[in-house]
Amino acid sequence: RRFVAMVETPTGCLFEDIQREDIHVEAAVGRGTFGVVFKAKWKGKDVAIKTIESENERNAFLVELRQLSRVNHPNIVKLYGSCDNPVCLVMEYAECGSLYNRKSYCVFRK
């Protein structure tokens, strides 16, 4: 059974079913709400890969997937898609790092 199929997404909110072999993981860059966050390349662009480490983190994963699949705004990290094996989110890479650890704001490029 497809993992992401358990999440209801609003009409018009599309994200891709991404294959693991299409992702080139470069390095671990931190920890998120759940699991580890990696910098990677997908379709020639820098992306962040958020993984889950245990079944206990599945609910947090589903909440984030549901929330990000509903929004499309330049100030919110874009969800490109998800991967089933391993279970992960493929998201826009925020070059300035986590806002949680930052004391100043990043300069956003257009």
C-alpha cells in the first residue's frame, strides 16, 4: 500500500511520487521535527530530504506532508514530492539553514 495515499490532499495540490534512485544525497545537514535532514540533488536542483527514523515519527511526517501539500507561497518551503522507500519528503532546500537556529534573517533572492 502506498504510504502517501493515506494523506488526503486538496484538489489542485500536486506533488510527485519520487523514486529513490532519482535522488543523489550529498550530506546530512541537521535534524527536523522528525528524523534527519539531508541536502541532495534531484532533477538538477538542490533539495532537502526529510526522513523518518521510526514508526513513532510517522504521524509528524503525515502532518507535515498534509500541511506542505496545501500551500504554495514564496515564503514557505516548497514540497516537491515524497518517496516511499525510504519514506521521505523532498523539499526546497533553504540555503540559509534552519530558522530555529538563526538569530538574524536570511536575505531572500528573487
